[in-house]
Amino acid sequence: MSPLAYIAIYGWIPFVLYLFKRVPAQRAVVMSFIIAWLFLPQATIVLPGIPDLTKMSATCYGILLATIVFDVKRISSFKFGWIDIPVLVFCFCPIVSSLSNGLGLYDGVSVVMDQTVRWGIPYFLGRIYLANLQGSKLLATGIFLGGLAYIPLCLYEIRMSPQLHLMFYGFRAHADFAQNIRWGGFRPTVFMMHGLAVAAFMMAASLIGLWLWRSGTITKIYNIPMTWLVPALIVSFFLCKSTGAYFLLAFGFLLLYVCWQLRSALPVAVLVGVITMYLFVSSQTESYVTDQAVDALSGILPPERVQSLEFRFNNEEVLTDVARQRPIFGWGGWGRALIHDDEGKLLTIPDSLWIIEYGEKGIVGLVSMMSIFLIPPLLVLTWRCPPRLWQKPEYAPLAALSMTVMMYTIDCLLNAMLNPIYVLACGGLAGIALNPITVPSKKTRVLTPPTLSPEAYSQRV
């Protein structure tokens, strides 16, 4: 790891403090998360007694410190609501998982601290900073601008192979370089953990950009029309070579458009029901619906993609059999939910986030995690921001951001690319779901006739 990597990680906290000093707090939060996720190294610096220092933990520490220094009243403004119960359960259930598996209280507390940094703090920051229309617009716009900033970097690595992380920080973010090769070329990783993470982020930026463009929320950026920027972003996204992300972009935009046309959020509710049913059937029964899914997709997708899906699903089927042996609070950490041979060699590879959480934290962890991702956007899209408002410039960013979280949740059924930006978004959406949306009304200037004194009136007459 190069000195620049240490400088970037250790220097990020004071930089976040500088941002809070220079720009409004909401914008500073969004800038801190987006810039850190896009450009800081995939480095882990071990710290004694507290969770390891990473680009996301440094961001959380920096924003909390800046809030205490510059905006401490913001913390006291937080009011716990029923919608916050899932994140509280998810952060603290590892204690029970560790104790029930004989791993000890110290192990449980360590996992709780790590879980709180990766999930609890981003969610809390979203609740206190982004729980309004302005906050959702800032985050949606920030994701879109982040996608635009990644265009030249992605194009460079598509042509030259993923080298930027090695060039700047002295090591590769992902050890298996073969996974960067796809369809006779390269897919970019830039400064993220994997090419799939880049494709997922570019999908989110493209989906948000399309909806903001179509709704007229943003017409140009730095005098460059959206008619140029959005197509350029979409082309760069398709060059990232991720079949699953292609589907999510098309499905997310189609869902937004159909719901808006029908003036009904019923398709969103059906989607949540399908996700819930899939997780229930996959985790609690021995009816493997994934086999039918592979058969159905074999005539649509290329053979290598079908083979990849089949490999993932076969691993999940074996891992769910293991997880069902300790269904409530799971097996805890240290790879106990995985399968090894007699020599300790790993025989199963957990690719999806849901199977990892189910194996380690059981049904309690799985339900609470999926509730964090599903309940806030569902309430926003069906209640606080009904489809008839989705094309209005005031509400379009909120609708696009909520749908993006939905698409990321679907991605978590196949991949394990945790992105705290979406946890931050869920915190903001949860705050909006709890409270009525207020749209600032434009102040109108009322013209009143001038008042004349008696002397002036007599002169006028």
C-alpha cells in the first residue's frame, strides 16, 4: 500500500471537517459519502479497540465529529420511530448470535460495533440530515454527478485494463484479476472493490439521470445539456459489462414509468411481495425455485451467464441447508455458516448479501436487514410520494432515489456489494416516511397601492 493510501484514509476525517466548514451541512454529508466511495482506496487500517478504519468508517467518524463541532443540535433533533426498529435490531442481534454459539460477549460486542459503523451510523446520518425533499434531491443529484465523474475513469480502464487503483494506491482492490475480464475485454473497477460494484453504481446514476432528465428537474450541468450527459452516462454504463445491472436499469425505469402512467404504486407493492416470497421460500423451505429460474433464463441469457447464475444458486441451496440448522440467530461469524473440507478448505462461496446475513445472523438478521431496504422506499412510493407526483420536479428526485434503493435490494439477492450510500438513503427515506412532506411555496410579491398623505392628495386633485 502506497503512502498516498495512508494519507487519503487518515486525512479524510479532517477533510470532512473542512467540508462542513465550507458548505451547508446537507451538501457536506452527500459530498463526503459520494467522494469517499468513488475515490478513496479499498484499504483497511486496523485500529485497537474500535472498528477498522476504512473509507466509509472514516467518513462516518468525520461526519459525526463535524456534527458535534458545528451542528450539535442536529443530533438532539432525532426522534426514534417505529420505522427505526429494524436497523436497531440488525445492529444488536450479533450479540445474541455470538452468545448462542459460544463465541462470547467480546465477540458479540465487536461485531455490534462494526455493524453499527457500517449500517447504524449511515442510517442515522440519513435520518438527521436527508429526511426532506431537499436532502433526497441532493443525494440523487450527487449519485448522478458521481456517475458522470466516473465516465472518463471507466473508459480508461475499459481500454487499458483496471489499473487505476494500483497506480494511485499501490495495490489491486480485487485479488482475482481474471474477474475483470469479460466478453473479450475488460470491465472497470476504478477505486471500488469489484467491477460489479462499479456497474451497480453506474446503473443507479443512469436510472436517476434518466428520471431527472425526463421530469425536467435538471436541464443542464455547467451549461452542458442533459441530452448529452445522460446518453454518455448510459453508454459508459453499458461498457461496464454487467448483465444483471442492465436488467436492473431497464426494470427500474420501466417500473417508474408504468406506475406514473397508471397513477398506481401497486407494481411496487407487488415487487416487495415477490422479494419477500422469494426470501421466504429460499430460506425456510426445501423448494428450490432457483432451479426453475435457471431453466427459464437459459433461453434468454448467454450460456456463460446462465452458468454463473447456476453456480451461485447451487451454492445458496447448500448454504441455506446449513443456515436452517440454526434458523433464529444464525451461526455467528468466523465462517461457521460456510462449508469446509477436513483440511479447512472452503467448499462454498456465498455471493449474495442475503445468504451471508441469513447464515451469520439467522432469520432475525435477514428480516431486519431487508426491512431496512424495503420498508422506507415502499412507504415513500406508495404513501408520501404517490405516482401522480413522480414527474413533478419537486418530487422526481425522491421517486428516483426510492426506486434506486429498490433496485439495489434486488441486486443484494445476487451479489454482496454493500454500499453505505444506500443505507444513508434509507435513513433519509425513513425520516420522510415518518413525517408529512412539506414543499416550500414560492413567495409571491403582493403589490398594494401607495398611500397618499392629505397634502399630496390635494395636490393630485
